Amino acid sequence: MPLWNSRFRKPLAESALKFSSSIDVDRRFYNEDIDGSKAHVQMLVKQKVISAADGKAILSALEAIRRDIASGKLTMHWRDEDVHTFIEEQLVKRVGERGKRLHTGRSRNDQIALDERLFLRREIEAITALTRKLQIAFLRQAERHKKTIVPGYTHLQRAQPILFAHHLLAYVSMLQRDRERFADCLKRVNRSPLGAAAFAGTSLPISRTQVAKALKFDGLVENSIDAVSDRDGLIEFIAACAITMMHLSRFAEEMILWSSHEFHFAHIDDAYATGSSLMPQKKNPDIPELVRGKSGRVFGSLVGLLTVMKGLPLAYNRDMQEDKVHLLDAVDTTSSSLALMTELLAHTIFDSGRFHDELEGDLSLATDIAEYLVAKGMPFRKAHQAAGKVVSACIDKECLLHELSMKEFKAISPLFEEDVFELFRPLNSIKRKISEGSTAPREVEKQIRSWGKLLRAR
Amino acid sequence: MPLWNSRFRKPLAESALKFSSSIDVDRRFYNEDIDGSKAHVQMLVKQKVISAADGKAILSALEAIRRDIASGKLTMHWRDEDVHTFIEEQLVKRVGERGKRLHTGRSRNDQIALDERLFLRREIEAITALTRKLQIAFLRQAERHKKTIVPGYTHLQRAQPILFAHHLLAYVSMLQRDRERFADCLKRVNRSPLGAAAFAGTSLPISRTQVAKALKFDGLVENSIDAVSDRDGLIEFIAACAITMMHLSRFAEEMILWSSHEFHFAHIDDAYATGSSLMPQKKNPDIPELVRGKSGRVFGSLVGLLTVMKGLPLAYNRDMQEDKVHLLDAVDTTSSSLALMTELLAHTIFDSGRFHDELEGDLSLATDIAEYLVAKGMPFRKAHQAAGKVVSACIDKECLLHELSMKEFKAISPLFEEDVFELFRPLNSIKRKISEGSTAPREVEKQIRSWGKLLRAR
Amino acid sequence: MPLWNSRFRKPLAESALKFSSSIDVDRRFYNEDIDGSKAHVQMLVKQKVISAADGKAILSALEAIRRDIASGKLTMHWRDEDVHTFIEEQLVKRVGERGKRLHTGRSRNDQIALDERLFLRREIEAITALTRKLQIAFLRQAERHKKTIVPGYTHLQRAQPILFAHHLLAYVSMLQRDRERFADCLKRVNRSPLGAAAFAGTSLPISRTQVAKALKFDGLVENSIDAVSDRDGLIEFIAACAITMMHLSRFAEEMILWSSHEFHFAHIDDAYATGSSLMPQKKNPDIPELVRGKSGRVFGSLVGLLTVMKGLPLAYNRDMQEDKVHLLDAVDTTSSSLALMTELLAHTIFDSGRFHDELEGDLSLATDIAEYLVAKGMPFRKAHQAAGKVVSACIDKECLLHELSMKEFKAISPLFEEDVFELFRPLNSIKRKISEGSTAPREVEKQIRSWGKLLRAR
Amino acid sequence: MPLWNSRFRKPLAESALKFSSSIDVDRRFYNEDIDGSKAHVQMLVKQKVISAADGKAILSALEAIRRDIASGKLTMHWRDEDVHTFIEEQLVKRVGERGKRLHTGRSRNDQIALDERLFLRREIEAITALTRKLQIAFLRQAERHKKTIVPGYTHLQRAQPILFAHHLLAYVSMLQRDRERFADCLKRVNRSPLGAAAFAGTSLPISRTQVAKALKFDGLVENSIDAVSDRDGLIEFIAACAITMMHLSRFAEEMILWSSHEFHFAHIDDAYATGSSLMPQKKNPDIPELVRGKSGRVFGSLVGLLTVMKGLPLAYNRDMQEDKVHLLDAVDTTSSSLALMTELLAHTIFDSGRFHDELEGDLSLATDIAEYLVAKGMPFRKAHQAAGKVVSACIDKECLLHELSMKEFKAISPLFEEDVFELFRPLNSIKRKISEGSTAPREVEKQIRSWGKLLRAR
């Protein structure tokens, strides 16, 4: 029997109950719901709203319910409406009349807000830890590939040679911003809404601060109307997940490219690839493909929850029940994607010699020619044109840069001298870089060291 | 053991299998999968690719598998990878070697495309039927409220009096467009992709046309690459669902407004409302609130699937496995929302006398004044100003339109005569309308009759 | 001075006027607005609501206004509020009092709905024509590459050799569905809302049908409330654009891949690529990159307009003014993307010999081995495993398929005979295909012919 | 002539230039572009990459260009490609050869990243200030309505009486979170990407740190690949805008409700409302309607930019040019919506006596009855039922709470005593609240004071 039916003449229609039941989703909050109820009861006892004996009975019954759910002894059915109702009814079954005091000075409105914040707090911590693990996987590969030279790409065109470590470290930076974003979100999430009751507060002598402290919140969501009508933390969290998934989709795209026959740079372990039911030779990069696709899921959840909240008057509206499906999907998708990309990356072999020969004298060294001329005093815009002529000459002759003659260089600019040929070794190009954060070995080494300190510290 | 592991040295990692397993979702296609396999086998027999005896054994085993799944005797686990693998393995268990001939000339790429189209075809029919039922519910209320006068609103401001039936019929029109959209989508969905094999076709003598006919498709998705790389039908379907849900969200908003204390026009049946765990007097319009919120879910699915498909090279990519979660959620959300809104509407009592007194002499009759003056020859723009002056006079005097004196009317325009007072009965305003599709009783009656014919025909 | 201020005591605040002015956007409808006004006036004359003389004066003034706007003599400013107000005020300036009769029996609510439908009708036709042109560009390249063999990909892994024409024709099919979708949308768009007036119809003797005929509509949006509160056609249109853009993003992705150093299959004309301000050798595939990015814009517009409409009560609400920015952006983005992709494709050279040598004996012929064994009687699942063993042998020996000895084949299955070596020519693989819509030259030729007939017919 | 055409044989096609030109959008960054170029040049001088004389000439020419753009003397055309090219070309026109040294050690890739960060930094500050102004407008109304009693709503049903100030303060809290979110975003935005050059860094002796300091950044985006491929800050910003707009849409919805005939609680000033071109009596809440609708625009931009970035390989891709249209639209929409809602709110009169009579003995006081019984020792769940019976009695008798007799109360529970009638004054209900953050006058006063301190401090 629902908690609320005092004034109703008819039971809720079966179809309406099924449609409105949220227990298939909110069952996942049972631990948080029990944690919250325990803190609430302890406060009610302290505030003398209920007796110590009643409090004790309730507390131990709540723990027993928790155990029974965990062990599978107790199961929830859509008829149970929601996790709060289910647990309160179980409680009354076990401790009788005393259980009916549990809901004193609170409402399901502040209760679900509490459960969601407790849940989100824990998940933010878990996702942050998973993100850190992925950073470490990137860092390890970077350490392994400090000397691996690869073509860097812009527009998927070969642009300039870089150290592969440098490329991998870009992801470490991206993921670091993701972690900061989750941490910032947590500041706003980690505040207690409990005690807002339905939305107006209560005339019973509860202590919101006491509950907040017991549950290790940083403070209250003070305004009681705001406390029950706010879902900002969830949206902000899903937005942060969306950015993380976008980052993962970019790395996934690269893994897919690098695993192709044409790039053949990355060798995904057999344990992380699958084949075809028809084509016997296939080995497919399923994990990154799925991760790339799953970005859509989190983008969709973000739109979903923003749509739910658009144009809702205060305070609580039932539409807000539709927040959980989006929250949980974002949590699960982001967590599992992070975990799998970490495993995949750790088990991937990048062929360190793959591009070595191809980059000798490659046109992607043309920027070095321009900078060489600038160092000799030519304005950059003219140096760019001179280097462009060198490139054109190579295209016409179908040759590499070092296959042009000194005479041909001189014809383009008298500033060219014999030392120009030193530019055409990719490693030289890389070593000549000197700007902060560049692909120069010294700069990459510096980044590796500082990330190592940050990520491996405990 | 997966169907594809011929060349692999290592099994798929447990975590990777769990991450990539789609069976929790595609299990819902087991009927379609079996239907498709049966048609495929029958064709293989006819084409003499497999023997009649093998065919017979496979067919009866497939039916047995279907029964066992339906009865719950056979259950699927994420380790089973996907519904195709599960069924094929079951088949081999039951008929041995012969079962290994089932997958001849096809791939999971065309198989899943087939399953989805069969599933979608059925669901489009079901949703179309549900939409029709909701239209009928609107029509019934319209028949009941042919004479109920309500204020029509624009900008949520009272605009002009209308028949409530007229308002309800607007939804019948909206839902009719929804049905047309689903029907148009079906034309593109109802084509068979089977026989595209992986994407290039096959050298085995299959007949795609034969299978298409057996499964009652309108034809083939001819190009075999297109056949496996296309998910347009799903996106188009979800877009159509999004528009339907948008329509439902608008009616939901109105039900919520009309159920409020301030409007107190709609009385939702107790069987379709819930109360509050804290506030004993509450009766909340949960069903429309949930429907309004669920629009977000379908909008999110639409974004999700568009994101999945964005930028994918041909032909099949594993990202596309992420289509099903969005498809199924859109199907379930739209179906259940249509069904519940139909029940809700059928059980709602609209108070036919609610606005009767309030509209007598109401300022929302001002348009009639302007049209009255136009009929007497005044240009409309001037008539609008004159009527505006009448309104201003009422606001100043805090009176209703019929409470102004003839003298006051004459002061505004000499064209006013005694008959102006007839305008101030809302029913007169409605009856004076003559344009096609207007709120005039005759026009509303006409709409009711033609919808009745269309919707009640069999 | 606004058209509506009869009852207001204060002018609209400057900031509020600027915020609410829509003329920067709806100015693009001036032609449609004038077309609609002309049809409206002609009907008013015929219905004797206004005199023939007044009608004539209004009609010729409207044409003069159109000319002055087109020539730039008349310009609109945000202070003019919207295009309807601007034109009506211009009219009154030119024909005085008579101009004040124009707005008889209509409202801006039905007027904007009319303008949008007229505009959308024209744009749907234009986009359909652009889509057809892109289909023809694909067809032409397909005709050019009927014999070009390329690796077909799934999961971006080489899967089976195909004719490049076959791949290109997949896009012709996709675009054909796009055209059908636009045509279906047009059926619902091409109905006249005019005469709904504000939403309730009018007491003046207008003829909606007459106006609809004059403007070549297929009929009326009958219900007058629906007529002004509906924006379905716009959403459906933007959804269709989103699918088209998704298709273009897929082809764009492929153009980008094929233009890379690693694939070096497509050579984009210099006239459709740009370079780098820093790196002199760069030639970037900007057009496909921009098109791929612009898909986001249309997905965003779709979300934007669905959000606008979510939860709006009937009939008209000012939120709906926010429809136009999304509509226009979708029109412009889709049109220009179609046009540029057409030019790009027409100017791209695909290297027909690029993959010729690489595919000889390539592992992507493994499916042919399996089908070969099936043709000899082996169940497919076992044939798949046998072919998998062949692949494994090649991987171990780092050799191609034809480099295995007959003995090695026999060791895997005694069914292998000398003719197996014929499979390892990619052209043979392609020629052996026989299924409908497959990559077999005959099937591809058939597709080319039937598309030619359809697309080149006039 | 483009900056990059050194190696090209053909000019860019007219259509391609028009399609790819970004100047219609990035012209808005001209100030930032010039600021960045100035800092870059000053560093180049300090680093002796260019001479002091050249530097001086460039700096003063840049200032002259800025002035000429500001005054309208210089205008940009789509043929100018982008703002960077335009300004560099202007510079060369003015200072000749020397101007060609400007682009030394940088690329448009890091330059646009810099411009966007400078622009975003300024806009975040502006939006934060606008948000604060709106908070102050809410606070002022709260101060005015400290004693105004209104029904609080959940599910749009009257729930419990509250102080209107309490309701308004919920928005102050919501907006405070918005400000925090913008501030957190700024931390990540306020880092300099300049000096990343194309993405690999440079061999020229630039100092990134020096430029960062000159432009008042908090530090560098260290990794040069990350520096040019990252658009996180923009997405995070648009997500923050989306939440702000969602908040505004909620208040907009309430303003629309409250302005309706049925609620008639809020009186929007004539200067912030408009009328109807047809219906003379209309006064429409256009501003809140438009704001509500504009939420769709920002949600759409968020989807748009996430879609753009999905699946892009590192480092820069031309797709990313599509970031600006979304950024600028989010900036403009959010800024103007904040500003207009502030004006609107300041000019709205809320009728403080509106609900006074209606709430006396209203069923929304039922919670107080339940809490009264709890205070007398009854378990809450039973008290809820008893209060439910009271409500039912009133519904049956169609009376108010205080119209029941003592006898009737006693029949429901013997715990009821004469003092129960004191509950039925709404003010008593409010005063009895004691929980932190509740609607109790003391708590509301406390919130007003602390917000006053925070918001009015300088």
C-alpha cells in the first residue's frame, strides 16, 4: 500500500503504477537510502523526536534489510513503487508501529535528493580513480615511447614529426582537466538537502546540520525549496562525462586508424579484438569502436536531462523522476569505457620502428626549412613561400627533400647552405624544437617526470 | 565459443566480452531472429544449398528453441555474446553438424539489420494502433464537449472563447500527422537487407528476393553495402517518436495546468493520480508529468543515435551496436506514454460549466468588437484600435464589456449600435465564426463527423 | 508603432523591443509574406470584404514594396519588429487608409505559419534538386570506376575486395532515401494555415480554400488551433536534414581517410583544399572536414527546436519565434554542404590502380576460401574455421594466400584443389559473387543503369 | 591572397572559399586577435627574433588597424577568409616587409585558440556580472515580499503556504551555483595556448611564458598538441550556459503562469509585454516566453559542439572551425536572457494580498495537522493517515479545515484539541517552521541578510 493514499478513494490503476514505478532504477540507491535513513533516525533520537529504544530498533532493522537486499534474500518488484517505500514497508514489517516514525520530518522529495547526492559523490570518486588509471596507462606508454618518432597529423595529413610520447601525453592533460571538472562538480554535489522535507521545511525540531555532518557533507543546500527542486549536480556531472567520453572517442578514433592496414601502427591484443562470423581473416578493434559509439549515449543523456528540467516550475515535479535513468546510464557508460580503454591501451603494442624510414626527407619537414630561413633573417611569411617552393620542386620531381640538390636549393634562396640537409632527419627536427611544451625530447621528458610525480603520488 | 575465433590465439578477455556483449539488449529480437533464420533456411533448401532433410531438422529445432525461450526454459547470459550466436549454438547443440550450415551466405551484419527491420515493422504497427486509440479518446471527449465553452489561450493569456471540442480536435490532427509519419517511415523500413552477407554479397547461389517475399517485405535494400551500413530507418523512427512525444508533452502540460487549483477544469481520476508521502492533501497529476519528462528520453535517444552514426565510414562498424539501446528505449517510452495518456484522458472529467459565468462580457471578446466594426466598413487596423479603447475603458472602470453604456461605446465610435451587446455572450462569439476549420459549432461538428468516419472505420 | 498597442499605456522598452524583434531572421521571408498578402487580398476582394479598388491599390503597392526590398532601396531595422509589421507599415505609408484593411481576418499567428510553409516548400524543392545533383556526381564517378577494385572495409579493417563503383552507389541509395524523406515531409508542409486567424477562426466571410488554391497548396491545415500551434513540418524537415548531414559526414570521413598519406587513394583538386599558415607542405581536405563538423550544427538545431516545442500549451506561444533560427540554419547548412560535396566529388581523382597489387593474395580473400569449401559441401561454420586456419598459416609464415603450397592447403582440408589458387585474384573474387545487389560486375552494372535512368530522366 | 598558398597550383574555388570562410563569425575576435599579436610581437622583440624597430612599427600599425575596424573604416568581407589573415594582410599593407615577420613561431592553430580563450575569459566575467545583477533583482523582490504569503507548489498543486521571499531566494541560490560553475570553467580557460605553433612547438627561441604573463593568463596549456586540439573550455562554458538557461526557463515558466488570468499574481509592466495584431485585449508575457524558448538554442549549441568534437583525431582538424558559431550564440543568448529577465523582474509587481484569503483553512495546511499529531506523540505514518481523513472529511463536506467541528476532529483522533484551529492560519503554519533553510520568517530573514552581504559587497 502506498505511503500516500490517505485521501484516495480508489487504488492506483495497475497500468499507472507500472508506468510510474521507479524501483527498477532507484533500487540501485538502496545503500544510500539506508545510510540516509540511519543518519536521519540518529538525529531524531538526539533531538528527542523519537525515543532511543525506537531508534535502536529502527537502526538494527535497517541494517538487516540492507543485508537481505545485498544477499538477494529480499527482492524488489515494480509493484513496490520505489526504493523508499520498499524499505519503509520492510521496516514496518520488522519493527511494527515504531517503523512508522521513520519518515518524521522528511519527505521523499528530500530523501531522493539525498540518495542521489550520496550516490553521485561515490561515483564521482570512482570515476576519478578510473580516469587516473587511464592517465597512468597513457603515461606508461609514453615512457615506453620516449624515442618513438611518428608523423604528427593535422587534418589527418602528415604535418610534422613528433615523439609518440608527446602525443600520448596530450591525453594525460585532457584527462587531467576531466578530473578537475569532476572535482569541481563534487563541491556542489556534496551538500545535504535532507530536512527540506517536502520543500517548505518542518515544524518538528530536526537538525539538518547534524545529519549533514553524520553523512560527511560539506554543508547544507540551505534553501529548502532549492534543495528539492535542484538537479544541477546531475546535469553538471553528465556534462563532465560527455566531455570525458568525447576525449575517449578521439583516442578511440586514433586506435581504429592506427590498427588499420594502412596505418598498421597499433597492434591490439587478441584478447581485446573480435573477428567476423563470415570473414575468417578479420580482427576488429571492437572496444574502441564501442567506446566511440557510446559517446552518443552520454550526449543523449545530457540532452535528456536538460529537456526534463526545461521549463519546470518549482518545487518538485514528477518529471524529475526521469533524472535517474540518465544519471545511471552516464555513470555506467563512462565508468566501463574508461576501464576498457585502460586495459586496451595497456595491452596494445605500438610499432616503434613503423615510421622511421618513411619520415626521412619527408615533406612534413618543410616547416623546419621555413624556420631555418627565419633563423637566417628572412621574414617568416617569405620563408614560408620559399619552403613552399622547395615542396613544389619535390612534388614535381617526385622526390624527397634530401634528394634535391644544393643548386636547386640555392635557386630558391641563396640563404640555403649545406647544413640544410641536416634538417631532413626527423630526429633532428624534433631535437631542434625549443619551445615550452613542444615535442623536443627535453620538454617531453619534463612532462613525463611531472606527470609521474603527480599520478604516482599517494 | 564465439562464431568468429578461427584465427585468434587468445580468448577474448572477460572484461571485453562483458563490455561488448549485446545480448542484454538484442535478446528482445529472438523472435525476429528465428523468423529470419527460418526464411533463410527455406531459401537455402529451395536453392539446393542445403538438403531438404537438413533444412527440416533446422526448422523444427528453431521452433523448439523459440518455445524454450518463450517459456523461460532457455535463458541468455551476457557470456552468450549476442542473440544470433546464442541461437546458432543452441541449434548446433540440438541438431549437430547440420546446424553449422545455417549461417551459409549470410553474416551477422545483414542478420541484425534484418532483425531490426522486422522488429521495427511490428513496433511501427503497434505504435500506430496506440496513436489511433489516443485519437479516439480525444474524439470521444470532443463529442462529449461539443457545447462546452472554454477560454482559448495564446501565450497562456485568455484570447477568445472556443468550444472545448475544437481544442481537443487539434490533438486529433496532430496525432494524425504522427501516424502518417510512421507510415512513411515504414515504407523505407520494410525492405529486406538479408543476403548482403558481410557487405559485398556472396558467391553462393542464394536468392535474396525469395527471402524478402517469405518475410513479406516490399522489396530489397538493393545495394549490399548500403544494406548493412544503413540505420536511417531507426533514426527516422526515433525522430517520429520525438515529435509524438513532443505532442504528448504539450497535452501533458495542459492536463497539469487544468488540474491545478487555479484552473480547476480537469478532474483526473483517483486511479491515475498519486499523493505525497508527507502532505496528506496532495493529489498529483503524475502521469502527465512523467510523460512530459519522458519526452527528454526520446530526444536524448535521437541525439544518441545521430551521434553514433556521425562520421562513420562504410560499411559496418561496431559502434552501430549502440543503435539498439536507443531504438528500444524510444519504442518503450513512446508506446507506454501513448497508452497511459489514452487511459488518463478517458478517465478525466472536464467541468463543462467551469468557465460559463466567467466568460460573459470578458475582455477576450474584444476581437468580436473589432470584427463587428469591420463588418460595418471600418478598416481592420482602425477597428483594432477602437476595440482597444473599449478594452482600456473597461480596465479603467474595472468592469466587463457589457457593463459599459451605449454612450461610452458611441464615444469611441459612432458605428456602435445596440446590437453590439449581443457580442458579449461567449456562445454568440463562437456562433458568429464562419471560416473553415474555425471554432464555429458547425465547423466543429463537421470535424467530429469526418474524424469519426476515419477513426472508427475498420 | 507596433500593430498591437491599442490598449498599452507605455511603449515597449527599447531593450525589450531589441530582444524580441525577429526581423533579423524573418526578413528572409519577405517574398513569401508578400505572396501570402497578395493572395489574401485577392480573396478579400472576391469575398467583397474589401473593394476592388482598394484591393488593386494594395496589390500594386505590395509589388512595389517587394521591388524596393529586392533592390536594397528599402531596408529593415530591428526596430521594425518583424517582417509583417514592416510590410504593413510600408503599405499604409504608400496607400494610406486602404492599407489598414490588409490585416482583415488574419493574424500574425497564421501569417507566419503561412510564410514558413511557403518558404519551406521552396527550400525542400531546392534541397531535393541539390541532393539529386550529388547523386549524379556519385553516379558519374561510379561509371568511371566500374572496374576499379578497392578493399571494402568493415570496422576500418580490410574485409573483402569490391568494385569502387559499388561503394559509391551505396551513397546514391542513401541520398535517394533522403529525397524520399523530404518528399514525404512536403506532403505535410504543403497545406495552408491561412484563415485560422489568431487560432479560433473569424466571423468575417473569408475563404480559406480560395487562398490555398491561389498559393498552390494541396489543401488546408483544417483545425484552426492546430494551424497556428503546429511546427511539426519544421522539425520533420530538420530531422531529414540531420540524416542527410549524417550521410555527408560519413562520406566526408571517407574522403579525409582516402586523402591521407596512408590511404593515398583520393586526390582532391587544389581548388578544393587549403594549406597551412605555418607548414608549407600541407594540403588539407577542408571541405569534407567542414561538412563533417557542420553535421553538429544541424543536430543542434534539431535539439533546439524540439526543446522549444516541448511542453508548450496550445495555441501560439512566443517561444515559437525561436523556430526560425533553427530552420534557416538547417536550410543553409544542408544546402551549402550538399553543393560543396558535389563540386568536391566531381573534382576528385581516385587512383584506379592504387590497390591493384596490394590485394593479390590478400587475407581479405579468406571469405572466398570459406565459400569455396561450402560449395564443395562443407558446412559453413566448419568452412569458416578451415579458412581461419589458412589465414593463421599465412600470418605465421608472413606470406600471402597464394604463397601457401597445395600441400599446406590439403593439410587443412582435403577438399582444397588446384583451383583454389584462382580465388586469390581479387577480380575473380568479385566476379564469383552472384547475389542480388552484390559487388559482382553484372550487379553493379545493373545498378548503374537503373540509377542512370532514374536520375537523368527529365 | 591566402597565407598558405605557397605550394598550390590553383586558387581556391570561389564556392569553396565562401563555404570555408570564417570571417563572418571570427571578426568578433578582432580585439583579442590584436591583443594576442601585440603580446606575441613584444615577446619576439625581447627574444631578439625580430628587431626593436620592426616591433615598434608592427605594434603601432596593429593599434591603427584596431581603431580603423572599431570606427568602421575597415570592413571585413568573406573573401578575407578569417580575421587573422585579414589583420596580417592589413599589417603588410601598412608596414610592408616588416609585417611578414609577425607570424614567426606561431600558427593560426594556436592563434585562434588564444583568441577564443581571451574572448571567453572576458565573456565569462561579463556573464558572471549579469548573473549577479539578476540575483540582486531577486533579492530586492524578496526584501519587498518578506511577508507575502503564497501557496508553495509541488506538481503544480498547492502544497504548503510559504513566504514568497523564500521562493525567490531559491533562484538566488541556483544562480549562485551558476556563478561558481563559470568561475570553475574560467580556471581551465585562463591558460595560454600560444607558442604551440601548429601543434609541435617551434625551433625558434620564443617564450611562451612571457606571452602568457603579458596577457594575464594563469599559466600555459603546456602540451603543445593539447593546446591546439582542445576545445573543452568552450564545451564546459556552453554546458554552464545551458544550466543557467534551464534555470531561467523555470522562472520564465513561473512568470507566465503567474501572469495568467487564473493565477493573476504577477503584473508585468506594459513596457515588457506586447499585444496581439488581431486581439485588442491581449497583453502577452513575451519576454519570459522568448527566454524559455531560447533555452533550446543553448541546448542545441551544446549538442552541436559535442558532435563536432566527437571522434576527431588529434591535433587540429578544420571541423573545429565550427566551434565559434556555437560559442557566440551561447554567449549572446545567455547574456541577453539574463539582462532581460533582470529588467523584467525589477519591473514586475507581485500582488502581495493575492492569496491571503484563499489560504485561510486551505487543505494545503494538512501537513501541519500531521506534524501537530506527531508532536503529540503519534508516529508520522499514522499522523499522515489521520490528517488524510481530515482532508477527506473536508472534501466530502466541501468545506475548509476550520469549518470542521471539534467533534469531527476528535472522531478522527482524540489527540486533537482546541489549539488545532490555530494551525489554519497560513501565517501560523509558516511561523511554526523551525528547520534550517525553511520558510520560517526567521530563516528567510537570515538568508536575505547573508545574500545581501555577499551580493552587495564590493
